[in-house]
Amino acid sequence: MSKKFLNSIKTGDVEFPIPTAADDGKVLEYNHAGKKYEFVSRGLDTVSFGISSSFGKNSYVQFSNGLIIQFGQVYYTQNITFPIPFPNACLSIVLTSYSGATYVSNVSKTGATVKWSDNNKGGYYVALGY
């Protein structure tokens, strides 16, 4: 199977060609329906989009704007330790359960305590923070 690369991005009814490394630093102009669009190319094939991640049983994705999403699987009632600490705060933890009710307590930058009402099951968590 051969790779197919996009050569344009469409937003609404406007289609912009994707710049190449040769366009790096240039002001690119596109006209569509009487409107002029300008942007500065940053060599899209060499730029880092500011996302770091680690994937495994407990994983995270960290975005350049500071948002961090962490997720994983937990069994029984336990203290969870996030894969990386939130630099500022954990804003929310969402639990899904195999069965029964779920509870979260002792939320911190580094983890939380999770509990399932039946104590014999587990589930998954997603934590959001920055």
C-alpha cells in the first residue's frame, strides 16, 4: 500500500494548499470568493506541534497550551498516581465503572483515591488538568 499525503486543507468552502519546507518563513496568500487569506508558513514537515505523550496502561497527552489529559485503568479501591504530575491543578477526574457506583477523593496534582461501591471491580479514569 502506498502512502497518500494531503496536499490541501479544506475549511468550510475554502481550500488552502499545504505549504512545504521550501515555503518556510514565507507569507503565503490565497484568494477565494473575493477574500484574501494570508499566513506565514513554518515548514510544516519539520515543526513540532507541541504535543508530548506516553501510552501504556496509564497514559497521558500534554498539549502546548498546558492542557494535560491523563487516563488509565484501575482495579478495586486504590490510590492512583498520575503518569506525570499536573504542574498547577487537576481540574476533573471522570471514572467509568464495570459495575456499581464510583467515588473520587483526595484529588491532588499527583493522583487521587478512587473507590467502587462493590470493592471487587474496577474501571477506567480520565483526568484533566494543567
